[in-house]
Amino acid sequence: MKRIIIALCTGSLMLTPPPAMDGTKGTILVTSEAAQAAAEGQGEEQISQPPAPESAEEQVSQPPAPESAEEQISQPPAPGPGPAEGQASQPASGPEISAPSAVLMEASTGKVIYEKDADKQRRPASITKIMTLILIFDAIDSGKIKLTDEVVTSAYAKSMGGSQVFLEEGEIQTVETLIKCIVVASGNDASVAMAEYISGTEGEFVKQMNDRAAGLGMTGTHFEDCCGLTDSPTHVTTARDIAVMSRELITKYPQIHNYSTIWMENITHVTKQGTKEFGLSNTNKLLKMSTSYKVTGLKTGSTSLAKYCLSATAEKDGVRLIASIMAAPDYKARFADAQTLLNYGYANCTLYEDQDMPSLPEMMVRNGVEDMVPLKYKGVFSYLGVNGEDFQAVEKKLMLPEYLEAPVKAGDTVGVLRYELAGKALGEVAILSDKEVEKAGYKDYFMKALGAWLMKAG
């Protein structure tokens, strides 16, 4: 995987009319720093331990887990609808994997590099907890809760089966400890305890999960609980939606990797029976497999009907990939499939990032209380190439009107910086006004005229 950061572009300097903007005249400037330079004569540490033996997904050291699978489900899944509009699954082109559904996505752009039956609705098991974690970090980010808050375990949370950290009714743990229990050990009891703490009831929390999923465009997803333990046949998602919510979690809250990379850690249970240590062991065995990239997470899931699922995240040379695997046939296959996809991604993709975008001029404002307004970019541009593109030939086109008409609001889109390669548009970044300029009144015109007269007289 090559990572190219390009601040120059080739081509020649030219002016052509931009798209029409109401009340303005426009120009387009094609920046060409490389051409100008030419005119001047400038031409994770790999760990070799073998994968863990095939066994129950989440092993905990004390006490022993129940014999049943992590989230026992007795009903068959409801048949899912076809692919979402505009997201039709195509036959997979790329490596062969054993899982029937999978997606490989680049995190910064959201571009799908590989997909296989990506919109087929399937049971996610504990992959559900990715959305639970998003809502937890949303609540932290908004100030509603803090990592140091103490959470009291309810009788209902204690009653959860499957994978758990054996919280007792009335037991108090901090929000941060419960996050570790969810991410590292896939604790169903910890998930419910956090859901109740944030929303009052698990049911209300699940409504918020579905609202958040809808906001992300996860059209193939419907949640019935916060941990994946439900036996409801309508608790489903897709490989594409798993990649989407995984991307939301790791890009908006990169601190998740402080927890998803923990291999083993102890927590302390303090109950009426006394104090005892309990060992958390990460269910994501990919963390200990030898790879050419750094594995950073994220979440596993398995049941007898969901089979073996995984959302694997990795980083190499600043490039982050997400591999979502659904319904792999066995414990080892999900990790092998994720490795296959991640290896394929890092071998075939090149990320273009513009970390030296052209400086922006101030823009003239007509009929405003001020004559000029500063500009800013909405964000940084990046593009993922999968066809061996030569990004040294990228052209940047700064497209701005000659002037703006007052009033101008801060944050108004006034133009774009467009990126092209061999005549093909790669994308663009919006250019925004960085200040408000109100429309001038008679008094403002008088003061301007007076100021001009005084300067001339002086």
C-alpha cells in the first residue's frame, strides 16, 4: 500500500468561466505549482503466535461461561429485501473468501474496495455493540456522561446470558470500565447497564440506535436490542452497514482504539460477597496474528444462526481499512477472510491526500458594510485510487466568483477547489465564507464616502 501526499499539480495556468452563480461574475483559476516550478528549471509490531484454537467466540477466565453459544437464537432470520436503491451488490471481483457476505472499505473516503453480497440482511450477533458504542461515545461527546461516572448494575442487566463479565445486581462500575467490558470481552450485561444509564431503559436506547442507523443511511439495518442477544428474526444488518457504522465509530471517535487494542486486562468486582479480580480477554484474535499492518480492532460476533462475524480495522502508513465479515463458516475463517481482504486492500490501493491546499484570497463583497470577506476550506481532500493512478498529474482548479453580493453569512458556500486527473473529476472541496458581512445601508454608504473624502483631503 502506497500513501502519496501531493501538494503540486501539473498542467498549465488557464482562466475559464466557472459555473454561474446568482448575482456574480465568475473566474476559474487552475493552479499549477509543478508547471511553474518546471518553468523555473526545477524540475505493529508483528507477533508470530498462531491463532487461537477454534472455540466459543468470547472466552473469559473466571467464572466459566455457559455452555450455550454467545447469543443463542432459536428462530430463523426473516428474508431480507434486495439491495438498497443505488447500492446494488455486484459480483465480487478480487480475492476469494469463504464468508458469503463481506465488504472492504477505506475509512477516510468511505470508498468500497471489495464487496460480496454486501446488502444481504443477516444476523449480526455482537457486532450490534458497534452501534451501542457509538451512542455511548455520542453521550460522552455531548457532555451527557463522563468516563468517570459510576453506573449501578440493575437486576435486568445482571440477568443477561451469553458472553458476560458477570456483573452483580447493585454492583458499581465506571463508564470507562464498562466500555472495556463491551469492547474487549463483549459483555452483554455491560452493554445493557450502559444502555439503561444513558436512556433509562434498553428499549429507549434501542430506538436511539435505530435513529442513529437511519441517520447514517444504514437502510438494511434494524436493531431489537443493544447487544445482539435477542432471538428476534428482525434483528438484522448487512456487511455494508457494518462497514458504515464501523467507519463512523473509528473516524468520529478514534479513541475507541485505546480499548479495542487491549489484549488482556483485569477489572475488579466489588459486591456484597467481597472484592475479586476478573480477567478480560479480547475476543478479536486477529490482534495477535502476524500481519504487515497494525490491527486496531474492532468487534466480533457469533451465534449458532449468525455463524461467525467480524468487523476488523487496520492501519498502515496512515491509511485505515475496514473489513466486515458476516456468516463465516467457522471461528478461524472469519479471521482468515479479514486478513485476505486487508492484504488485498493494502496491496492494491493508493491514497491521495492534499495536505498543502492552495491559499485562498479574500473575496470582494458588493453593497456590504465591508468590502472584503476571508475564505476557508470546508475540509481536506482525499481520494482512494485502485487502478494504479499517477497522482502526480492531478490538477487543482480553484473555482471562485469575481465578487459576492451582500449579505454574506459565515459558512456560506462561495466556491470549490476541484480535483481532476486526465480530464476526470476526482472530487472537490467546498470553499466557505469565514465571516459575516451585512448589507450596507444609507449610513454605511455615507461613512464610506466621508472616509474616502477625508483620505483624499489629507
